[in-house]
Amino acid sequence: MAQAAKDLDVHENVLRKWVREPRDEPQEAFPGNGKQRTQDAEIARLRKEVAKLKMERDILKKAAAYFAKESM
């Protein structure tokens, strides 16, 4: 393992991770053809949700500022 990592110019722990991942989760090891791993899909979904929530927050801030001006 050490020699292979040295030949590939990567850290030995990285090579061990590359070997371990397909063994531990074979169905998600090499998704290919436009398929995402479950974790990657979840991260993408959460990023979209965060963006939507930020937009909603900004709209509410602007509305609150607008109505605060009106009440003065």
C-alpha cells in the first residue's frame, strides 16, 4: 500500500480511502453516467433550500423595512 501510494504521488491514507469506499458502499462507489451519490444529492438539495430560505429572508427584511417607514 505504501509503495503504491508513493508511485501514485498521493498520501497513503487517501489510497486506503479509495480502496475502502467501493468495498463499504459498492452500489455508490462509481455512480457515473450522470448519477449522483446519495450524499452528493442531499448536499445539492440542501444548498438549494438554503438559497431559497435566504431569498425569503431578504424579502421579509425588505418588507419589514418598508412597513416600518409607512408607520412613521
